[in-house]
Amino acid sequence: MSDAERNARPRIGDGRTGSFLCAAIGLLSVAAVLCLRFPAFLTTPELRAHYDMELLRLILAVAMVIGAGVGVLSIVLGGPRLRAAIGLSALFLAMLLGGPYVPYADFKQPRFYFGLDWLVLDLFFTGVAFVFLEWVFPQVRPEQPPLRAGWKLDLGYFGVNHLAIGVFLVVSTHFAHDYFGWAVNPWLQAHVVALPAILRFVLVILAADAVEYASHRAYHEVPALWRIHAIHHSPETMDWLSGSRLHFIEPLVTRSVVLIPIFLLGFPQDTIFAYLIFISVQSVLIHSNIKMNVGWLRYVIVTTQFHHWHHASDAEAIDKNYTAHTPLFDLIFGTWHMPAGRWPVKYGTVKPVPGGMVGQFMHPITGALSDFIEHRQG
């Protein structure tokens, strides 16, 4: 198979789509069954309380049946047999492990855990939704294949940063409580809790985005921080998965500082949960390869076009559009940039970033040494 054929958009009926779906569903099914078997170590306590287990078990059962069906159909249609075999083998392993109806048993929650459930749920639901949306709706880059260059690296980052959610939550929570507990004001928190739910939601978005704007701008304007954040800007193509490329230090720091106003204002759990759902969907949407025209709403909410300009390496777009949820703070501080009807020409960093997760992990150090050597030679 030539590179052109490999990168071409898959067509229904050619077997390629089915083999990929079978492999994806099979591997996710194994992970989901492991979560059911070892919930203490592989699931997230903050999310577990909101699960409808019977519904999730049903979804898993249906997905496994669909995965097996499309895998067999893919082989019949002449699709990639290795990929289909991996998927079917994974589905068989998931059944050997107990399938969707592994019995539930009480357990004691350890302090540290892996967020495998968060990885499975987020990858399954956002993957299904955004692969479909990018397929059906107008695209920023129509010529871009679904499995574009760099997708495996971004999927690796997706997995690592989701599995580390337990570490992120523990560190960020302790950071807010240990260093800012002195600033808690019960009177203020009581008034925040008394607000109508919609006002609490707007307030948490504004409070989080104020910190996001300040920290994001620092990532761009402080050289040591930019070497960390440059990893996120290194993809030269944008889609729903590209936003996952984050040096592990960045989500650790960002979640810690964003939690400060949320902790100080004392938002109740329902508001925090609504905020987490909102940012989970929005963060994927604004990186996606979906062309959207939302009219006047572009002044209210961060959109795909707005954030694509932030990732652009066009000269006019450098160090613009820092906000994550609403453009308000960019409008106030003069960093808003979104030309009507135009999209960026190119993406990525002006100065190249190493390829591969190990090279990018070391980039803050190697980049600093490189800048030091250039400075001494200059």
C-alpha cells in the first residue's frame, strides 16, 4: 500500500475503517474490564460517584458486540487483517477477564491511583463524537487525513496525561489547601454557594479563565516556561487529538493554579462537575479540524477559529488569544486576534521542537542548554 493510499480518507466498505474500529474497541474494552476488576487502583474517586454502572455496563456490552461484528466484516471485505486480529483478540481477552458484568465488591481507596476509567471514557466518548464531527462537518483542512502525521504521539500523550489524573488531583488539591488555606473566607463562600446555579457556573468559568489567561501568557513570555509549553504548540496539524500533546509539567502546574480560585470561592461539587464537563468538551472542540461560524458568540466563548489562531505560526498570530474559555481577558488586555473569515496558513512552533515523547520530555533542559550556548557564542 502506497503512502497516498495509506493517508487517504477511509471509505465505508473498504475494510480499513472496520479494522481500526475493531482494534480501538477491543483495546478499550480490555481497559474497561480492568477498571471493573480493580476499581480501587484504576478508577477516579471524583468521577466514580457520578457513574450509572448499569448504563456503563450496557454500553460496554453493546460496544463489544459491535467491535466483534465490524472486525469480522473488515476481514471479509479485505481490510488490514493484523489490525482486525488485534481487536478480536482483545475482545476475547476482555471476555476472559469477565466482560461487562464483572461482579462489584467493596474496597478501600488507596491514596494514589491511575485514572484508567477517565482515559477510557474520555477517549471513547470524545473520540466517537469528534471523529464523526470532523468527518461530517466542514473542515479547516479538508485534505487532512483522519490519521494525520503525529496522531500516535498525541494518543500517547492522551494516555499518559489521563492515567496521571490521580497525581494531578492530589498535588493540585494539596497545593491549594496547604498554601492558600489561610485566605479562605466562609462569608464569601456562603454567598457563592447561595447564588443560582447558572451564575455559579458563569463565575467559575470567569475565575478559572482569569488564572488561565495569566498563566498561559506567562508560558509564552517567560523563556523557561515557553520551553515547556512549546510541546503543546509543536503539532503542525490540528484535530481533536492534537490538544492532548502536553508536557506533563504543564497540566500539573495549570491544574494547581486554576484550583486556587475554585477552592477559595468554595464552589459546590455540582458546579465543579459542570465546569469539568464543559472544559473537557471545549478543550477538544477548539483544537478540532472543524470549521465553525458562530457569529457574535465569538466574543463570548472561545471557538475553534480563535484557538487555531493561537496555535498558528503566522507572524500576525504570535502570542495572541491566551484565554481558554471566553475571549473576555484577551479583549481587555489587547491580545485578541481573529480576522473575520480567515484561518491560519500554518501551525507549529517557529523554532523546531524535538520529535518523540522522550525528546520532548527533555526539551525544557536541552532547549535551555541550546539557548545558553547560542547566547555565549553570540
